[in-house]
Amino acid sequence: MKYRLFIFLIGILFSGNALAAYTANISSTISWVKIYNSDTIYFGIASTFTSQCPSAYFVLDTSITEEQRKRYYSMLLTAKTTQTTVIIGYDDQNPDCIANANKVHALDMH
């Protein structure tokens, strides 16, 4: 079930950017979660990671639906509160950034 959800999320969060690709996964706990402009969700993780973006944190694509945004926000808060490990899919080869943060292509909880 988890793997089907993970693959489903990859499809939802995949960008149309020609250079962007889902090239890396990282497992970590969540350090912080913030919302800006009522719909942009940023979060930081405890682990260090390789990236082409200037900021060492992640952002969910703003093109996802409000329902999806609420689900992911809930997932992130749950992971933060319980210190559950999450798996984040992102692009570590190209600058696939939103407002200098690394765009998430996939997100799952262990």
C-alpha cells in the first residue's frame, strides 16, 4: 500500500520543467514546517543533502490542489510531532527550485 501511495505521489508532484527530474531520495526526520502566503508549504529536515538549489530546505509545489496541500501538511506535522522518518524525492542534479527551495517530487512516511 505504501509503495502505491509513493508512486501515486510521484505522479502528482512531478513537474513539467524540461530540466527537472526526480533523481534522488533522502530519508530523514522533519525539523520544521512553515506555511507562507496561506498555500506555500516549506519544511526542513534533520539530515544534510546534496542539492543545486541555494536553500537547504524543501517546498511543496504550489500547483497541487488545496486538498492535497492539507493532506501533505498533515503528514508533515504528524512526522514532525512523532519524529517519524519521511522519504523525500527531489532533483539533486538540476536546479529544480521554487523560491530557492528544493521542489518535492515525492513524499512518504516510513
